[in-house]
Amino acid sequence: MTGSGTILNAVVLPMTAESHIIRGGYVTVRDGVITGMGAGAPARIEPGWLIDAHDTVLMPGLVNAHTHLYQVLLRAIWEDIPLFPWLRKIYGAAQALLPEHFYAGTLLGCLESLKGGVTTICEHNFLNPNPDCAPETVRALRESGVRSVFARTIMDTGEIVPNCVKEKPDAAFKLVESIVGGARKTFSETQTRKLSFMTGPNTPPINASPELLRQLRAFADSNAIGISAHVAESASVLDYVRQHCSAPGVVAYLRQFDIPGDNTIFAHSVHISLEEIQLLKQTGTSVSHNPVSNMMLGDGVAPVREMLAEGVNVALGTDGAASNHSQDMFETMKAASLLQKVHHRDPGVIDPYSVLKMATVGGARALGLSDLCGTIEEGKRADLILVDIHAPHIQPVNHLFSQLVHCAKSTDVSTAIVDGCLLMKNREMLFLDEDRIVAAAQASNGHLLRRIEEKGI
């Protein structure tokens, strides 16, 4: 499902350069493709939707480079717990999770994301107690209309990993192949463009054996998919790799297995060295910085300043709602900015445009989608949002980029367009039944929590 239309009278932020701001600008879209942009009025009004964007900013949709959408069902369930005890709960929940929980949670997470200006999501899938869990997640992603990358990852070992989600590498590879192959055979061109795939070792090395790691790169390359992994999220993971793997750090360890690469995204990357940052740069590996989750779990502060200084591509992610509570990328941008400033005790350590770039350009690049989205340019797909800047908490506008990062809220997003399809206008969802999705998620949440209690998780 694609669309055509025209947006007029907007402040257009193409995100191609900090100085490139088009005031009183337009963007035209035909069959999901941006056909024109500029100041003033277009030579041609495209048939379809027509939006007068007075008092709004038109910008690329935000990219959430790392999350676990089903976890919206587990908001504020396990509070004030460090990473490893928290992971015991999260992994243990696999014993209670059913495919219908993944569907209901994922659809609610997509709804929340779209209403907050997120048009692209990387769903890092790591719990598969039933073969239908991943397909039900994919079904929800497809129905939502969001552009998505489904990273179906693998755990084959780990003391805290329940047996129901441990998989032999060969068996897991076959399941990933069936998901990817099935989609490529049955999806239309539009569906294929809007949903792509990754795989990966979930949290190496604590739940990924050397046997799995030795096979992953060849498997990913043979299936033309990328790799997503949790990397060096906590000090405890760093301690583990030093004690049990004879490696100075997680990135250095994964380099032995050729896991880093230009189609790889490492989520978190909090406890990495300057030498490992050089490895990320040399291999073209991207990082998803998830500041709210890192703060909530007390993990530490990722070396974002150092990574950006070396030219490492950094994207932004919310992580799952079980360690964040929300899928709010505006909140994530503000946290990313302020966390670096206070950590380095330097208010100039990171600028607002760089933060906004991580949430758009950096995310698209990290997910291998730079040809499709992340900027507003002729020939790219129309993944666009309108942000109301007339709100009292934004006015008066003195520094547009700073106020988008530090003042704007997810509720200021009035319109969301994906692949040219108008999904939300004036805060109203046009295709998703918001009340039904919320009610279904509430029911699913109650059912899941009862099962968790029964199983003593």
C-alpha cells in the first residue's frame, strides 16, 4: 500500500545538511516516491492527499534502531533491578509467552511508535518459545504499516536462558531461513521493501556459543541479511568475556568470528574500549545507542562522543518497554543529548543536529535502508512526519534543531506517512483501530501476567 500527495507551507528539514532548511516549502509524492521539494509552491499538485503544513516542521520519520515491541505488555513490571537479575525475569517470561502475546504487544508497540513519529523500527526478536512467535510478530509489523527490520536472533546456551528458547544452531538457521524465504516468495514488491530481515547472536558471549558464532557470518551472508546483537551492555558482560573467553572486550571477541561488518548493528556498546571503537570504524559496524534503557538498568554511559569523533555510525533506539517504559524517540533524543553533556561535564560535547541525525540518517544507515529513507530527497521513499511547533512548550522558536531535540514531545507529531501512505493525520490513525488495539493489548497483558504468576517467574 503506497500513496501520493502533496505537502505545502512547511518548514522542511531534509536532514542532508545542517544548513539546509526550507521555509515555506513543499514536498510532492507519487506512488510512495518523493518526486519534488523546494520553497514556495510546486509546479504540480500530485493527486491524492493534500496537507497544508503551516506551523509545522516536515522531516524524515524517526528510526528506532533497537527495540523489543512485545515488551509493552511488561511495562513497569520488574523495577529497580540490575541487568542480570532483570534478564532472568525477561528470559523466564518465555515460559509464559504465547504467540498471541507477541502479536498484541507488537501491534500496540507499532501504534505507539507511529503516534510518536517513528516510521521505521528494528525489532530485535530473541524469545521464541513457540515456532509461531516470530511469524505473529511479523504479522503485526506488516499490519501496522510501519517500515520494519525483523531481526530474528538466536540463543543456544546460557545459564539463565530457559530451555524452551535455547536452539541448536542448525535448527535455528532453518527457522530463520523459512521466515526470510517465505516472505520473499509471498510478499509483494511493496511488502518486501517495507519489511527486511536480520539475524544474530542475541547477547554474545553469555548466550551464544563459539559454535554458533563461527557459523553466523556465513549464514547471514548466504541469505543476504544483516546481523543484530546486544553488545557490551553491562560491566558484567565485559567481566564474563574477559574471564571465560580470553578477550579484552566483547567487540574484540566478536571480531574473531567476523561478526562486525557494514551490515551489522551492535545495540548498546556501553563497555567498549577506544581500540574497539577503532574496530567498529574499520569494519563499518553501526551502533544503536539506547540511553534511556541504559540509565534505567544502571548500565553506564556509552562512549557516543568518542564513537562519533572516530566516524562510527551511531543510531538511536528505545530498547524494549520493559527497560524503558516507552517507545518514545523524542524522549530518547533528549536523553541522548543530556546524558553525554552531564557525563563529560561539557555542554558542548554533542550538538542537537547530530542527535537528530542519529535518529534519522544514522538509523537508516545502520539498518541498510539509506537508499529508501532517513532523509528527504527526490527518489527516496516518502517516510515523513509533521511536527507541530506552534505548541506553547516549543514557542518561540529560536534554535529549531535544539527545540526539536529538547522541547518537542512525541505528542507534537500530527502526521505520519510511510512509503507515501498517510497513516496518521491530525493525531488520528487512518487505518489502525486504536481502541481495538489497546483493548486487545490490555486483555493480553492480563492473560500474560496470570501465566507469569502461575509459573512463579
